[in-house]
Amino acid sequence: MPTVGADVRFGIGGGLEYSEVEKRAKASLARVGLEHLYDRPVASLSGGQKQRVAIAGVLAQVCNNDYLESMPLLMYLAHAS
């Protein structure tokens, strides 16, 4: 049964060291408030938690940590106009 961490790590691009993949996965889970569920089976999560895991997976694929830190500003700017 896949874990939350495995689910988030799955889509991260190849060519990275495992430690970097794991670092991105954990940082993305922290951004959605689920870092404490890293080793939990996905099947045991609520529907809302599964949605946040999916969001973390996308963030881990397309973002580095610097981008994640600037997300609140980017979201504000997107909605300010």
C-alpha cells in the first residue's frame, strides 16, 4: 500500500538524488500541512487530506523550495488585479 511520501515522490523528475527528491516531497507536504503524514498509507486519509496530497505532489514536481516560499506573494498578486 503506497504511503503519502511515496505518492508525492512519484512524479518528481528523474536525474535527482534520492535525498533531493525526499527533500522536495517533505517540503511540499509541509506547505499543505501534512508533513506529519509522510509515512502513513494514502488509503487511510480523508478525502480532503488526499486532495492536499495531490496538491503537494504537483508542487513537488514543478517547484523548488525558493518558489514554494514565494507562493503566498504570487497568490496575492494573482488575485490583486
